[in-house]
Amino acid sequence: MKDIMIDLETLDTRASAVVLSVGAVKFDHDTGELGEELYLRLCIDGQLQIGRTISESTLVWWMSQNEAARAVFKEAVTPCINAIYQINQFINADACVWGNGAEFDIAILGSLFASHGFKTPWKHNNSRCYRTMKALRKVVQLPFVGVEHNALDDARWQAQQLVHIFRSERDSIR
């Protein structure tokens, strides 16, 4: 599968944000098939030691989320270097990576890689913006299944919604 939807949960909205968790789902936008998934909860302390950031407003926002979403703070953690290795294994160089916002998920993940001295596993011209597609192609949203603000549940839903957008577009051409 050539497409991968990535969702991050973070402690800031800047590219330098501490990343709490990464959810990724491989999918085929033609068939709608969802494939292999990856979910990682990252260690916060190691990220703070290399200068990644936390914003007070994001912490306040997290405290206003429901208990299921805040469960991310109680999950076992993966050291960042190990997470980067796993993400590198998950994403092949020809994959198109999708994130919710041109300056959010993919940009923050790229910054996380750079702050650890690694290049991203995707080509710069294979970065895609799900938020832009959603804004350009107004279609009825599919019902959300799972826990909102769980990176894997969000990535899975965003991939399904993007497939729905592509199908609606194809159907309107016919």
C-alpha cells in the first residue's frame, strides 16, 4: 500500500512539540482497504532533554479531554530512538504520507526525526495534507469509531474519511 495516514498527539502545536503518540495506518485509496497499523507512545523526558517543547495551552486542552483520551499519559512508553527506528521500518521511501494539516503531523514528525539527527523515511514531495483535501471536497463525514485524540483511532478514521472523499470525487465524475 502506497498511502499512509499519520496522526500525532502532542504537547504543543509548534514543529518542536513533544510527541506523546504516533498512530499510522497503511491504506489503499482506490479500494478503501486498510492495512498494517503502527501505534507508539513516546518517552517525554528524552524529548525535553533535546529541547522539544510543551505549551501551557496544550496542557490545559489535554486536561479538558475525556478520560479515554487522557489514557495516553498512562501508557507504556517507547524511547524516541526506538520509535524512529520503528517508523522508518513502517514507511517505505515511495509512500505518500498524509497528515491532518500541512504544518502539523508530518511537519512535527519530520522535526522529531531531525532533532535526533535522522532523515525522514518519506520523500519530501510525497507529503500530503488531509486537512486540505477535507476542506476542498465537502462530503458527509463518516461516523467516528474509537477514542477521539487517540493517535491510532484518529489515523484510522482519517484514512477512511479520505477514501470516502476520493470515492465521492470519482462518483461525481461518472
